[in-house]
Amino acid sequence: MTAGRAPWRRMALAALGTAAALALPSGARAADAYPAKPITMVVPFAAGGPTDVVARTLAAAMSKNLGQSVVVENRLGAGGTVSAAYVAKAAPDGYTILIHHNGMATAPALYSKLPYKPLTDFSFVGQVADVPMTLLGRHDLPPRTLPELVAYIRQNQGKLNLANAGLGAVSQLCGMLFQKAIGVDLTAIPYQGTAPALTALLGGQVDILCDQTTQTLPHIKADKVKLYGVTTTQRIKALPNTPTLSEGGLKGFEVKVWHGVYAPRGTPPAVIDRLNAAMRAGLKDPAVAARLAELGAEIVPEDKQTPEGLRTWLQSEIEKWSPIIKAAGVQAD
Ligand code: MLT
């Protein structure tokens, strides 16, 4: 008898389950099934460049963990702000996410009409990795060391240019700090990312570029560019014999690039948790760690890989850079 009633009990329980699921807010149901289709990871700079390299390494690792493709889409323009504005306005369903760097913190001071608010228009997923920068010259630029470069720039005022990836790019931030430190202005040549900027440097069309090791190391090792120093306070493992810019005479010079993953504001917490878990699992993958280390990048400690770790870091970076940028008098509409 008992056994005979079991199918009815099962059906009743199933019906209750369906009713309970229907009573859930649709966001919670969607989060349950998430991800049910490919996710787009928006990258603010050119394909093949430093942000793209970190994005593609992470996207491949996250795809494995999520069981769905994480497809990288490069949306270029305005020093990264085109991508950030796009993701800020995307549906908050976890299918459009953004990877961005320090530009998230510098844009509010650089753009008077920024169409998004970094701290309130996004849900935070977590921080990824830090990357040092290198100050480079075209291969046939005469100076061999940083003091020689500074002297050469002073003797050739108005003649040298500096490539960057636009206002909001770290190459622009580093170049701006360099010009302030030496007290000379260089002619800025903006590109849509440092991939094309580095191509121009390698081709001898531009003179100087500050760019991330994730892109520059192979060219430095192949002796295709002049290397004047690294932008971190300590020398880096990948280039142990290269002095820091601070050692070379620009006391206290420091730019370190950091990366964060964001989703539009209002993305369900369960979806953020899933993305965060996939991101952290990816960063634990030994192949990912080895690939990033090979490019001079350093995975951030686990407390920074959290949504709150990214939010507090972004806030501190906005507070750090805004007064420096305002004092430099650099701003676009
Ligand atoms: C890039 O990926 O092209 C760079 O991160 C741009 C920059 O910020 O310099």
C-alpha cells in the first residue's frame, strides 16, 4: 500500500517544487540556470594588446569552469570608456561582463562628461592580476639609459613624441607622470590600444611608449626596442637587471596596472557568485598562473579576488589618482 502511494507523493512534491520555483523572482530562477548561453567579456582595447592577453587567458579558464564559452569582444575607443559605458548599460543578467584596468579609476578625473559612475553603475566580480610597465624607445633612439633619455628629450624639446592608447589608458597615465617628472611635454600620439602603438614603435613611426610587460617582454628580449626602466618600485623577476625608473633618477615613480572584472549594476548576487567562483578557479589553474607569470603579471592575493576586494580597491584608486590628474590639468569632455 505504502509503495503504491509513492508515485502520487513524488508527483505532489514535484508540483510543489514547480510552484515554489514559479514563486521565486525571475532573477533567482535565471541565476539557477546560469549560464545557459555564451558570455561576452568586453575588452576596452585592441586585440593582441596587454588587456586583451589577460582577458583571453582568463576567459578561456572561466569557460572551462562555467561550461559555457566566454567570448572576448574588443570595443575600442576613448581610452576604455566606450567599453565601460557599454557594459554599464547592458542587461544585468551575467551575459555581458567587462574586464578593465586602472582606467576605471582615472576616467572620472579625465572625462568631465563620463557617461557612467564606476563605483555605482557596476556590480563587482573581483580583481585579477597586477602588471608592471616598461618605458621603451624605438630601437634606433640614441639614448641607452634613463638619464641619457631625459637629457636627450631636454635637448630636443618639441621634436619627440610619445604613443599612448588615449585618455584613460595606463600608457597615457604613465606617459603623463613621466612628462611631469622630467618637466618636458612630448607630443602625444593616441592609438586604440597599445598593440597598434607598439607596432608603430617597432616600425620607428613613434619615439617613446610606456607599456605593459604582458605585451613588451618578447620585444625587449628580442632586442627590438630600447628599454629605459620598469615602472614599479621594485625590480621585477622577468627583468632582474633592469633598473626601476625611480632608481634611474625619477624618485618615487610608480605605476602598476591592475585588472578587475565587472558586470552591470543589478546583476543577481547568485550570478556574481558564479562568475567570481569561475574567475577564482581560473586563477588557481597552474597553466593560467604560469602563462601570466611568463608575461610578468602577478595574480592578486585571494582577498582582492572578491567583489568587495575590487570595490574597495577601485575606491582607493579613484581617491589616489583624481587629485594627481586634476593637478596635471589633463581633461577631455
Ligand atoms: C591595451 O590593452 O592596449 C592597454 O592596456 C592600453 C593602455 O591602457 O595603455
